[in-house]
Amino acid sequence: MNTLVALCAVGAEKILGNEIKFLGYKLKSNAPGRVVFSGDDDALFRTNLCLRTADRVYLQLANYFADDFDSLYDGVYNIAWQDFLKKDSKIVVDKVRTYKSKLNSEHSVQKMVHKAIYSKLGDVWHMASLPETGAQSDIRVYIDQNTVSILLDLSGLPLHKRGYRTDGGIAPLRETTAAVLLQEMMWRRKTPLHDPFCGSGTIAIEATLYAFNVAPGFGRRFGIENLPIYNAERAKEIRAQEAAKIRADVEVRITGSDIDAKAIARSKQHAEYACVMAGRALQSIGLSAHIQRPDFIQADFASLAAPYEKGLLLCNPPYGERIGDEEQAMELYKNMDSLWQDFPNWDLGIITSHKKFQESFGHYATQLKNLKAGNLDTVFHIYKR
């Protein structure tokens, strides 16, 4: 059994944990922005393919106590790196994070870990230097109260890069964050969903993938595919298993709108890419079912009216950086009252980094959820009606 670590937006740990449990894996612990769990060898690939809210997945290679550089070095050296890396791997210790530990110089830890890995591989393979001409393999180090975790990246590119979005527009919402918002709202496919500020279409597309049970990673490759632990035949079988779970027969009502014509064109293009990706997954197992595309229209949010009695408005409205200045943002939020009035029985989910959003909007949320993705601190405002 393997120990794995999945990263997520800070504040989304519970949702990611539920996803991991749904895949059949056992949770072990969590910390801000990461969830530790155990899984079989299939989990190394399946979690990358299937997790909607994870930003990365790592394999934990060691977990041990170290309060000086000698013990740090020894713990890294003792790992059987030759089983996890190829002779031509380009090895990068990409990040070090320390918390309440004697080893608190991240740069020094990085250098020591890198030295220990190269010393071990040089000794095992009888090589004075490694060529580093192959694919990059990233190592991450966490030191929490003198306990060291050495992690090997299995994802490669961050998992929010699904492969369907070629142009995010200005300040796009991460795909993984959109997936978190859908889960926070406990959205179900039978509920109509509309994004009145669709931008690049991310919320509607992630809702579509979720509604049709399409694994988000079908359109891309993963870092594990460059490692000697990768089982290509088994990965092909896992892809086929997940493709067989796609529900092309369900009825959904997922829509988006934006005042910007370019945003609508961008959203339609991205939705097409995403649904073609799902279609190819079905074709790989001999099926030719069609995945319904979300509908996008050019419209000012003030002109919208509820097409159904109940539903969900879910959006990432523009803020100062995206529409010009703070005053414009405040005016926009004030005018968003029209959505409240014109969609009287709809729940609302609104994510923004603007601290005075509720004051401007004129309505106070049923629940507030803090989410931190990357360097951006946001608040998700949940309105249940």
C-alpha cells in the first residue's frame, strides 16, 4: 500500500477528502492545502485521472524525524531512488516548506536533499554524474515540527490544466476551483445551472464533466508516465474503466452568458474541446455517444431572467483588476441585485476576492467559505433560497 499526498486550494481539504474516499482510498491525515491518504498501485494513476479538486498528487517516499542536516541527508539517501527515477531523469527539488522545525532554511534543505539524491543514484549506478537529458522529475519536501516528508510528483503539469482551455482570458478561474465551488453548493445534474459571467466557460464546462461523470484528466498526460513505476497496460485498463462510467444519457441544463462576444466564442471553443475529449474516451471503448455541450449566449447579466423556477447561479464576477478599477467593481456588484430579483428562487454561489462584495451587493450570504488558490485569497459567498 502506498502513501499519497494530494494538494488542493486551502479550504478545500474536506471536499478533496470526500473525492478520495469516493474512489475507495483511505484518508490518513490532512493539513492546510493537502490531504494524505493510502492507496494501491492503481491509485498512482487513477487519482491523477479522476480527482476534480486536486491540484497535484504526490507519492510519499519517506516520512521520518530529522532535526539536523546529517539526519536529513541520511533519510533521503536511504530511499531507493533507483526504483523511482530513470538514469536520464532531470531531478528538481522544486519546493521546500518548513514549519516549526530546526531545519528552517528552505534553500539549504533544498541543496542537501538534491545532494543526497544524486549521491545515492551515483553510488547505485556507478556514475560520477547523471546526464539529466530526460524528462523532469519533481521532488517536494515538507518539514513539519521536525518530521520530514519526501514527495515525488506524479502529476507533471498542475491538474487544473485539463487540456481543454487554450485561452483563459483575464484572471481566469482555475478548473479545480470551479470543481470545488460545484461541490460546495452540493450541485446535482438535475438542477439548472447558469454562469452570468462565464469568461472562458470554466464553471459550465466543469459542471458538464461532472454531470456526465467524465474524468477530468482524459485529455492530458501525467508525470507518472515518465517514471519507471508507470504501468502503461494497467493505465490503459483504468482509462477504459473510467470511460465506461461516462453517463451520456442524462439530461442537463447548463448555460453561461457574458457581455463580451470574445468570451462567448472562447467558452464555446473550450466546451467543444472538453466534450470532444469525452467523446474520444468513449470511442476508445467502442462507444459513439454524444456529450451535450453547455449553451453560451452573449448577454448583459441585467437582461437575464430565470428560465426555470429553481436553479443555481454560480459565478466569478469581474473585480477591479479585470474591469478597470475599484469603483467600477463596486458599481457592478451593486447592479448584480438584478440577478437576485430576476432569479427569485435560485441559489447563488459567488466567488470574489473583493472584501466589500456583500456590502455592495446588498445581500448577506447564508455561508462564507474562505478559499486560497495560489496567491489569491478569495471568499465564496453561498446564498441558499
